[in-house]
Amino acid sequence: MATNSKHPETLVLHAGYRSDPTTNAVAVPIYQTTSYQFRDTQHAANLFGLAEMGNIYTRIMNPTNDVLEQRVAALEGGVAALTLGSGQAASLFAVQNICHAGDNFVASTDLYGGTWNLFANTMKSMGIECRFVDPADPENFRRATDAKTRCYYAETLPNPKLTVFPIGEVARIGRELGVPLIMDNTAAPVICRPLDHGAAIVMHSTTKYIGGHGTSIGGILVDGGNFDWEKHKDRFPMLNTPDPSYHGAVWTQAVKPMGPVAYIIKARVTLLRDVGAPMSPFNAFMFIQGLETLPLRMRVHCANANAVAKHLSGHAKIAKVIHPTVMTGEAKKRAETYLSGGMGALLGFELKGGADAGRKFIDSLKMFYHVANIGDARSLAIHPASTTHSQLTAEEQAQTGVTPGYVRLSIGLEHIEDILADLDQALAAA
């Protein structure tokens, strides 16, 4: 009964696992192993030939990781998932799984700086073109699409711009043209399910809110199972023509008995096999622990962030507070449409004193940690222009929402009075 639940509080505790079949252990074991005994030669051949699913080698799959994959897939409403070594690997795999040299994809300008750099430079060197468009007008995605466009990519709650992406609007354009929407839902777990609004693939940096405690690096891809790759054969040759890297398998046909999982199976048995970016079983175990309290933590994260946004609005040294609760117009409408149960725990503000004031503020914080991370139980702060987005040009920084005086906060689980007190004393010194 528990795994049939649609409630996130239940899913994160029960989906995909009841107890260990050998020991009856309730906690998910850490299967710290590289390899797995085959029953016989036929069993081994079946596994390698995809005639049956099972464990082959931990670079490709692992029982601990499998539980995490099943739980995150259930949380997002998907059909299957794939754990990876980092969120960056998840972003790369999400696109590269259906894009090869000569192809292009369209991405929102409102992205984390590391993702922008990956798409604009590293993937360019692979022969894959990223076309950045402003999501303020969803039709920009249509305008940038041609016969070689393989997917759209965006962040639900963009870090650091924090203007909620028009998921349904862009997804509908993509469905009309045969282009799937990939959503990075790292900053909005539980409070948004992009697959419910038409997205085809969801990814997370599990390092952030899913882990929740700043202890482990990881990423995950979730296949929505809701996109007809076979219907659009010409747009997705990597899924619909013989794959020479896997004895000529045509993925939409080879895995059909397993369900609508061609995308995620291909990512596992070709990209993960060849690139070798697996999540370690120990880290998967750590993420399972974090996942169990994720819905509860998100409530407090969001409530604290709401209070901080209200407190900072109108402060004499702050030119603008950036958080969905204080937005107006279309930005407010999108937040109310796509976020439920909270408006996110990331918050930004622009100091009137510019970059110098931003540095003074950061250096004056006593409780907040100055780190390049989000989603920790602790409150965190950073100055993006000089750190996470420093590799971008001034024009690119502006497109992502970063100004010289912009400070980003990741609001944690401390008592709200202590959070506000630390911010107040740092602002006084800025």
C-alpha cells in the first residue's frame, strides 16, 4: 500500500524497498561491491543482452543506488531513474543521451553558471550547439528550433535568477514540434513536479536538497516515460537506429518489453558504461537518508526563506530582494502555477553599494557559511559574480540574473530569529 501512495512523505520512506531479502534489515544496506556473481553463463549472457535486468558491475548499477533511483522516480512521478557521480554529470548525460556532434539543443538563459559553462563551452567542443533563449517569452524556444534540435533544457527555480520557468508553456511547444523538455528540478524538489506539467525528463543535483547535509556529491536523471521517442524517429536517431556501441540495438525496440524506458536504459548501458561517472553506493546511502526527511525539511526551508524575504524588503541598503514571494506580474503568476507547498529556499538581493558592499556583507556574516553550495541544512551565502558565475562574461552574467552587487542566500533550518540577526549585523557592516 505504501508504495502506491502519492504523498511525498510516504514515498521517500517506502518506495522501492521494504527490507533486505537476506537479513530482513529495514535500513537499506550499503552494497559496497564492484561486481556480482552470475548464476551461470546463460544468466550472464541474458544480462549483457538485455534479455533480463540485473546487476552486472557497479559502474553501471548497484542495489543501494537502485533504491535511491526508485524513490526519486516515484517522488517525481517518473518511470525510472539513473544515479550519477554529480549534478554536472546529470546535466551532461541528460542532453548527450540524445544529442551528438552536429546537433543542437535550446536552453534557458536562466541557469546556474556551471551549467552555462558546460553547455556553452565544453559541449561546444564536442560539436553540440547550445542555443540560449530568454524564457520570459516561451515562444523563443520555438523560434530557436530547427530539424537538428534534440531537446529543450531549463531550471524550475533558476539559480540565481529565481524566476520560475514556464514549464507547461514550453513543454506544449516542444510536444507540438516533437522536442522533449528536460527540467533541472534541483532547487524545487517536492514543491514542483515538472513531469506533471509536460516535461519529459527531470534531473537533480542530489548534492543539494535531496542530500540536505552537505556531505556527498551526486546527481540523478528521471525518465518521465511520457515522451514518444519512436513517433519522432527522424529527430531521435540515437534511439531509433542501430547503436553500434551495443551490438546494433535499436533502443525504442530493444527495451519495449520493459516499458517506456528507452531513454534511461540507453543512458545507463552506453553513456554511464563508457564515460564512467557512477554514484558510489556509500553516497547513494547518504542520499537515501536525506531523502527520508526531504518533505519535512522543505517546509521549514521555505517558511524561513519567506520570512527573510519579508524582513529584507525595504531595507535601506538593499535595492531589490529576489524571491518568488515578492515578485509581481508574470513572474508571480508562474510561481503560483508551478510551485506548491512553498516558494523555495533560495533568495537573492542586490546591495546598493555594488560589489564592494557585497564582499563586505559576505565577510561580515558569522552564522551563515560562505560556501559554493545550496540546499544544506545550514544557511549559506555567496557572491555569484566573483565565484559561481565568474567564468561568464559580464553580458552572460546579466542574462543569468547576476549583477555586481547580487548576493545569493540558501536559507537553512536554523531558528528564524538567529537567521535574521546574522543578516542584520552583516548588513550593518556592509
